[in-house]
Amino acid sequence: MSLLASDAFMRWPNIRFIFSHAGGTIPFLVNRIIWQATVLGKQGWLDQLHKLYYDIAGRQTPPRLVRY
């Protein structure tokens, strides 16, 4: 959330961020993240989340693999 809120992904587009454990809680909180973006007036958060890399080597559940 702090990387999204600080626009870090837009400021450094050439950095390949890789989030371990299938992105942790990001897949489960994606709806809340998008709602927060709407409240803050931020645009493009979902697009930024789609550009990230997620390690999916561990046990998976459907929310972690579904593209929103």
C-alpha cells in the first residue's frame, strides 16, 4: 500500500518489483485497495498492481491467481 500511495511504481517504472508469497495479502485486499484509490482520488492503481510480479511457488488459492 505504501508503494502505491507514494506513486513509487510510477516514479520508477523500470524497477521490477517481485512480491513473495503470491503478493501476501494484496490478492485478498484488492477490492479494498481499489476502494481506497477511489477515496484518495488516485487513478491507475489496479493497472499498477497488474504490472507487478508475484512469486506463486507456494500453495495457491483462487483469489491469488484471479486477475481483477
